[in-house]
Amino acid sequence: MHSAIFSDPHLNDELKKYARAKKVSKDTVLIQPGDEIVFLPIVQKGVLRIMRQDNEGREIFLYHLYPGQTCAMAINCCQSHKKSMVKAVAEDDSEILQVPVKLIDEWFKYEEWKSYINNTYANRFAELMQVIDLIAFSNMDKQVLHYLEERAKAADSKALYITHQQIADELHTHREAISRLLRTMEQKGMVRLGRNTIELLTT
């Protein structure tokens, strides 16, 4: 189960001994803002959606975690002994490996684990910079398109079963603005709108 991610037999032995496999159904919330993080989730199957939430409960989408990946924000909170600053939701029925937080630093004795953690930081940082650029420098239509493309990629489907309100909540804007943008995008042949469905027509 673990060999697909790591090749070091000693590291895999540690994983088999201490990590716990967990199955989660679609839309299950694994981590909430303010939670004390007691495990590091490594995705084995499915996809997790990571979001940032402010004090008023408003959310903004950050990135997805795919099989073999873990959350840099969770690592950071564990190492700095802070509570979670993100929300992690199962995009689909998923399987994760829960690594106890006390082992994150201890396993740095394994070069493969050290590289895995460092690469996680590098990859997530690049994705976060893209999110920041979209928020700071792009029009809302580019933000919406990026969001839809990421959700479609995670779902492995061009058709998304999602409401305009859900998009508005996760992009921190008003439903009316999202609805207007989506209608404009439909007129441009970028999407096809249905009842609680949005089909991406772009490649």
C-alpha cells in the first residue's frame, strides 16, 4: 500500500507500524480551522480539497491533494505547534494514511521522507502563489475559470455538480456576481449551465 509513494523499506516498515489507514466518504471534513492537528494526512486514493477560512466562516479555495500528496499547511502547523489554519474536505470517496505528528520530524532521518516533506512545501508554495496572483492581479472571470478547472481535474469530469452559491462561498464573493459571470462564460462557449451543474467546454 505504501510502496507506491516510498521505496525505502525501513520507512515503509515505520509507516506500516505507526500510520493508520482511513476511508472517508465524499464531502467528509477531515480537518477544521482551529483543530489541533494530531496526524498528517497522506492521500492514498481520491482527492482532498484544501481551503482557508476566516473568522466569519468565509472560505477560499487553495489547492487539491492527490494520491501520494500531503498538506504543507498541516505540516507547518504541526512543526510550529499551531492549530489548523485550513479546512480539508474529501472531494470524492477517498483513502488517507494518518501519520502521527510526533513522527514528522523523527522521520527526517530518512532521506526519502525529508525530500518528500521539502518537495511538498515547494509544490504547495507554487500553487499558493498562483492563487495569490489570481486574487491580486486577475479579473474574477479568471478566478472562476481556474476554480472550475481545478474542481474538474479533481473530479476527473468536465461536468461539475455544484451550485453558484458554493462557488461564491469558496471564492469569497457574492452569488449574484458568480451567476452573472457564469452566464457570460456560457455565452462565450466556455461552459454549459444546467440545474446545479456546470459543464466545462474549454480544453
